[in-house]
Amino acid sequence: MSKVLVTGGTGYIGSHTVVELINEGFEVVIVDNLSNSNVAVLDGIEKITGVRPAFENIDCVDYVSMDRMFAKYENIDSIIHFAASKAVGESVEKPLMYYRNNLVSLINILQLMPIHKVRNFVFSSSCTVYGQPDVLPVTEDAPIKPAMSPYGNTKQIGEEIIRDTIHAAPASYQSIILRYFNPIGAHSTAEIGELPNGVPNNLLPFVTQTAIGIRKQLQVFGDDYDTPDGSCIRDYIHVVDLAKAHVVAVKRMLQGKSLSNVETFNLGTGRGLSVLEILTTFEKVNEVKVPYKIVGRREGDIEKVWADPTIANEVLGWKATETVEETLRSAWAWEQKLRTQTTN
Ligand code: UFG
């Protein structure tokens, strides 16, 4: 059985990916320092799959502990590296924390790969590397724009570190860089989902928390953009679709199907939706009201971005299939379940 290390495996995208890996017969080892997740996520994973993955509470910045972990779980053949700090605003306040967390952890893992003969590496990157693209939908060969935040910069630099490292490594070492658009939604069982600490920065958790009454009102950041309804446009993708792409990427490398040692894929639906479209669709499919008001633009926001997923569809052999309606239903089901759990 192929063994995969998932760093950040109790996080939002990580936990959904662990479920898909287990469903496909992989043995999973999770490394997470629980800085932005809860160990109870393991219960959710076990409820869905019937398997409790191995878990190590380790910070990937800790080289010695990571080295020991690789030695303990022999024969890990692939790594999916999610573990990273990801709040754009916080990264502006604490740049060194972001450079340390996101880059030192990456360097540690890349350095440990040849020592423990782990040859396949999947990296969580982001469409943030494109900034505001000149051409939409955005393809993988679109120019990389100067990063808008230290967080975004860690993704750009991370990609470069991977390219240089794999280039210098023996031919059997390979990586797939996945550029995520906007993951939303939750597992269909509502056993796992997005659980941000404190006040959510991202749209969907704010929408669900407002709908359930934890927040009074959603602020829509700007209605004067150059878009049909004036609000920003993103490519929202169901987190389970996104998770499945990681399984496809690992299999691709294990089966020697990669066309080059480092491949890069856009993970999006190809469909752009505005903030107001998300809001009205959420209200309609879930039959719930979301009080909102239009406020000024949020600093640093991209006006519009959505993916051209053709290369992911045709070369990687993966396609997002969930509808936005289903995705928004799953987000609401998860929020309601969370609420029931906390009031019990
Ligand atoms: N938005 C609101 N109100 C809110 C929150 C968000 O109107 O309370 C709007 C934003 O202005 C934006 C859209 O909803 O137009 C999506 O915002 P998110 O914060 O959910 O997502 P972003 O596209 O801004 O950022 C996300 C990740 C970043 C990542 C970026 C690009 O949060 O980590 O995608 O990959 F860098």
C-alpha cells in the first residue's frame, strides 16, 4: 500500500484530501501542529472512512522532529504539503512569521526527501500568484505578478524553491504544483468542513455564520468594480473536488505519467461568480436569509479572477464536477451541524 504524508492534514483542505486518499486505498500519515485546526477532525475522518489515520503533532519548521517522523513511518513515497499560514492580512502584520512558517517548513521537507527516499511532492499553491490577470480565464503560463502580501509571496517563492530543488535532484524526484482558486463547501456527510478561528476572513464562512446568527451582517466589500453587478468575481470550487485532484496528482507521479519533473495545474471550475451571485444563490438553495450591506472595497482585493482549467482537465485528467448549488448546500449543512454540536 502506498504511504502518503499529508502535512496540515487536519486543516480544511487537508482533511478532505485525507478522506479521498483513504477512500482510494492510500495509507495516510498526518503531520499537523494544530495551530489552526482541531484534533477532533480525526474523529470526522474516521467516521467517514472507517479508518483513523496516523497523526503526529509536529510543526514542520522543526527539522529534527520531521526527520524522526520520516524514520518512524518507513517507506513514505509521497508528500502532500498543505501546512502553512494563510491569512493575507496577518501576513502583512507578521511577515517573518509567514516567511518562517511557510518557507522553512518547505525547505525542511525538501531537504528530508532524498534522505528518506521520498520522491513525490505535491505543493499547495494559489491563484494569488497571478495577481489581477491581464487575460481571463487565466492559464498556467500567465505571468506571475508581484505579490500583494507576504503570504502571496511565500507561495511564489515556494514554487521557485521547488523548481530549483527538483531541477537539481536525481531524475526520479518530481513535484506537482497545484494552484487553488477559492475552495468552499464541506464533505457531504457534514462530518468535516471549514472551521476558521475567530472572525472569518473568507466569504463563505462569514456567509454561513451570518445566516446562523453568529454574525449580525455580512459586509460585501465593494459594488463599484468593473464586473456585471459591481462585486468581485472568483472561481469557487467545492473542496471535495479540490481534494480529489490531490489523489490524481499523487497517482500520476506514482505511475510515472508526469510530462516533466515539475508540473503546474490550475484547480478551478472555469466559472466566475460574483460575491452577490454567491450570496443570492446561497439564500435560494438553503432558503435562509443572509443580512448584508455593501461597504467599501477591501484593500488588496483582486477585481476578478477565474481559472482556465483545460490543462488540469486534459493533462492531469481531473475536472471539478460539483454544482455551486450543491456546494453551497454542503457549506450550510456543515454550519448547522457545528451549531448543533456546540449547543449540545
Ligand atoms: N468578501 C466579502 N465579504 C467578506 C469576505 C469576503 O465581500 O466578509 C469578498 C471579497 O472581497 C472577495 C470575495 O468575497 O471579493 C472572496 O474573498 P475571500 O477572502 O473568501 O477570498 P480571496 O479570493 O480574497 O482570497 C482567497 C484566500 C487567499 C488567497 C486568495 C487567492 O483567502 O488566501 O484566495 O488564492 F490568497
